[in-house]
Amino acid sequence: MTAIAWNLFGIADMVNAVMLGALTGGGGGGIVFPLVLIPTYAVPRALMIHSYSLVGLLRNSSHQSAPAASLHYGVETART
């Protein structure tokens, strides 16, 4: 549950950073080459990583209760 909250916080933080950058004009000093890689490469990549992690965590948390219930499958018939 903590990892899911952390991923949601990370996505919200990046959306907030993009919105603030768009509203303020990106700092006004002009973007030089190395700094242009942050909004064009790093932010979308981080969003994809957070999204994939969140999807994996949600899949594991939804399937986590099913194997625990099936651990004792057939034990009653084996004892009789």
C-alpha cells in the first residue's frame, strides 16, 4: 500500500512540475541544450516508470489473496 501511495505521489509531483513550468514559461531565461533533456526525456520516462510500477503493484495486490486461499486446497480430502 505504501508503494502505491508513493507512486501516486510521484505522478502527482511530476504533473505539478509540468503545470508550473507551463504556467511560468519555464524560467524565462531560455532553455539550453542539456537542460532541455529534463522536460523532454526525463519527465515522460519517469511517468512511464511510475505507471508501470503502479500497474504491477495493483496487479499483485489484486491477485495476492487468491494464492493464499488455495494453499490448503485438497488438504481436507488428503486427511480423510
